[in-house]
Amino acid sequence: MAVYEGARPRTVLLPRRPQVAETPALGRRRVRGAVRSGRRTSRLGLILGSIVVVFMLAFFSLAQQVRVSATGLDIGRLSLDRQRIDAQAEDVRSDLNRLGREPAIRKMAIDDGLGQLAEPIVLPAR
């Protein structure tokens, strides 16, 4: 395998910053081992992790909004059902009040073919 001077490995995803030609350093400073050996921490993992966290938070927020709107629809449907049942109960009460009186009972009996009672027959006691 041939080794060419100046050949550098290429990164596939993100290009590295261009390296500046070495200039004489003014002062000596401490350099971390990873930087000295050419291994730098990749920010790609940090970026992907933050994207995943943002999407999870957005999905959680969307799920909460859907739950709240579904609850609002259920409340609206139940209030309409209650209004309908209350109207039916009021109709039944008015029918009972109207039909429970003597003239209504007499009219229903005549309509069903029953006649007026004759004078009562009184039997003498023995």
C-alpha cells in the first residue's frame, strides 16, 4: 500500500474545516489528548439527539392537544344528549299533568267505548 504525503482521510457526512499550515506557536499550551491525536468529538450525534428530543416534545404536545379537543367534543355531545333527555322528561311531565285530570280520563274512557255509569243499585241489608 502506497502512502502519499499530505493525504488525509475524508469524512463522508460533514467536511472538516480546512487545516491551516503550521505556524510557529508563540506560547506553549496544553492540548487535550483527543485533539492531539486528531480525534475530535463529533457534533453530529449532538445535533441528531437534539432533533430527536425536539420531535418527541412536539409529538407529546400534539397528543395533548388532540386529547383536549376530543374531550371538548365529548363534553359537547354529552351536553346535547342531556338537553334532549331534559326535553323528553318535560314532555312526559306535561302529558302526565294533562292526562291525569278527570276530564281527560272521562274522554279517554268514552273514546274506548265505555259509557257513563247508571245510578248505583243499593241492596238492602238483611
